Amino acid sequence: MAEPTPLSFGKLEQSAVAEVLDSGRLWRGNGVGWGSRHDSVGVAFGDRLEDAFAQWLGLPYAHAVNSGTSANEAAIAGLGLEPGAEVICPAACPAFVPFAILAAGCVPVFADVHPETLLLVPAAVERVASERTGAVVAVHLWGLPAPMVEITALARSSGWKVVEDCAQAFGTLIEGRPVGTFGDACCFSLQQSKHITSGEGGVVATADPDTYTRAVLYSSAGVPNFRFGLPVPRRPPGALGRGHTGFGHNHRIGEMQAAVALAQLSRLDTFNRRRADLVALIEQELARRNDVPVRVPRALPGATVSYWRYPLVVPFGRGTFQEIPYLEPVFQRMDTERRTPFGLPLPEHVTYAPGSCPQAERGASRVRAISVHHGLTDGEVLASVDAALTDL
Ligand SMILES: *Cc1c(COP(=O)(O)O)cnc(C)c1O
């Protein structure tokens, strides 16, 4: 995990935080029915972050929340699936992805992945699909793009929705088009290790107003804090209650986080240039050390990869990748009890048995990844290359 360095946080973040503290308002507090707007200090940082993020990504709606996992949840909740719908996700990804599917009231179904990139394989998605499949979550692991053209075509012909998890892929392009803009909704994390960070935080974005409004309701305790000019339902005069129109969590982002994230977003291109330099440095070093038994997983043709970490394929059994969620004790328990932690029964064909996604398990034992965090020095990255090439 990369440590924070002076390169990561600077004057821009400091003055943004100072502005929030000086305003006396650390709570976003936007939206009709939530008391005063930020009259004295202009627009809330939460609003400014959403506007800037939507513009950066080229989507009309963005909603900032308190973590990447909350963004995953809001994206899935935004799809408006039937309760208990099956949502397919890759067998190799952080457990936060299937946790978000569970929390949104759905059943995670794992599809096997490419044994080197660990990305979703469309044929494997088809194999685990059923009549109850409602959506697919594609994860752009390492910053490598999942095959979105094939996945969206398959989803369209099957009547499924698609979520793109872009937590590790800020700025990755497929044929010049940013990942996040292919599916029905996308989510990003602003956690410490990601391309930009506010410590904790996340953003969900979409081109569809209904997906956006459902995502907002889910993350804002059912209160319709809609932005981007969308109509906010009027409460009848004299209505009782505070306007909770449905169930939702409180996953709101705070102003300190939003202010830091906004500053970081404005520096993303600079960070990404540094990350690309570190990738070039790694590739130079690998070329020099051409005696080592490693391969570099290839990205889709036509992709521009904004690496989060740089993966290497090493000899079988030497990998250090640990993120096969269904092998976690919590999924093993679900498999035995045949129900989710929220009591939803598991359909008979859904299994979390070890060995059920063999390419993911094989792949995990063959992948080591090197951090290309923009805050690292050349020397630190070269040392990690050396460590990754040891004991092979
Ligand atoms: C980091 C990450 C998450 C979770 O984000 P948090 O901000 O840690 O909740 C989800 N998916 C992927 C692919 C991630 O890398």
C-alpha cells in the first residue's frame, strides 16, 4: 500500500480543507428540505465535486458518496432490479464488489476470469447466467479494461444491466472512450490507494436519470436530493415526516472529503503522467532483466491503460493475489447455509464452492502486482520490481 507523500497532497488540498473549516460547515447539507444551502460560502464542495467528476467522465449525472463500496451499492441499487435478482461479477476482485451486491438486496454469482488478466470473460458470464440474472458488474482490475464491447452486447441481447467498477481505472480508455461510459452505471473509489483520494470516498455516475435518482435515494436515506436540474418531487402541503420517500442508507460524503477529492481530481492528469512514467520505468527494467520467467498480461487492443498496479504473470504457485471473494469464510458459510447474511435463499445453481472458478484460482497463484502510485520515487518502484522478481 502506497504511503502518502508530499507528491500526493499539497497546497491545493490544504487550502481546500482550510476553506471548509473556515466556512464552519463540514456537512454537505444540500438539497430541498435540508435547511439552508451554503449561502455564505458558495456551492458545497460535494456539488462541485459531482459537477467536475461528471464533466471529467463525460456523463451527465454523478453522485458522490462516502466510499467506493457505497458507490458500488448505489450503482446496483440504481439499476432498479427485482429484490433477489442475480448479479454476476468476476471471481477475482475485492470482496467489496460482491458485498455491495448483497447489500443492495441481490445475489452475487461469480463468473470465471481470464487466467492472466483476471478480467471477466464473456463466455464465462454466459455459463453462470440464469433467468434471474439482472445485471453484470465488470471490474477494470489493475486499470486494465474489461472487454466492455462484448459484455455490453451480451447484456443487451439478454436484457441485463451493466455496472462498471472503475475504482482501479481512472482514465483508462477503450478506443479513446473512457471506461465507465460503456455500462448503465459506473462506480469509483476515492480510498487512499486509488488514483485520487480523500481517504475514504466514492462516486457513482450514469447517463440515465432514473438510475441516478434511485442511486441518490439509496445513498441519502431515501431523501430526493436530486441535482443536475432533475425535478424534486414536491411534498404535499402539511405532509408529516421529513421526506424519506423510500429506504436508503446514509452514505453521504462529507465536505472535507469532497474538498480534498475535488482538488485531487484537478491533479489527476499530473498524477497519471507520473504513473505512466513509472510504468515505463518498470517495462525498461523488465526488458533489462529478460532472464526472469515473467510475462506481462496484455490489455485489449486499442486500450490506453491507466494502471493502478502493474500485474506480472509469474510461475504457477508464486503469485500473491488474494482477492477471490468466494474463498472467504463469509461466502463459505453462505454456501453451507444456502442463504445470504440477509436471509435471502441462494438459488440451487449458485455455488461458492472452492474450485468453482478454476481460472481465477489458477490465475491468482500466478499474479504479482507492483504499485505505480504517483507518490512513489523511482528507487522505491525499482525496489518493488526487484522484490517481485525474487523467489521465482
Ligand atoms: C477499492 C475498491 C473497491 C472498494 O472501494 P472502497 O473505497 O475501499 O470502499 C471496490 N472495487 C474495487 C475494484 C476496488 O479497487
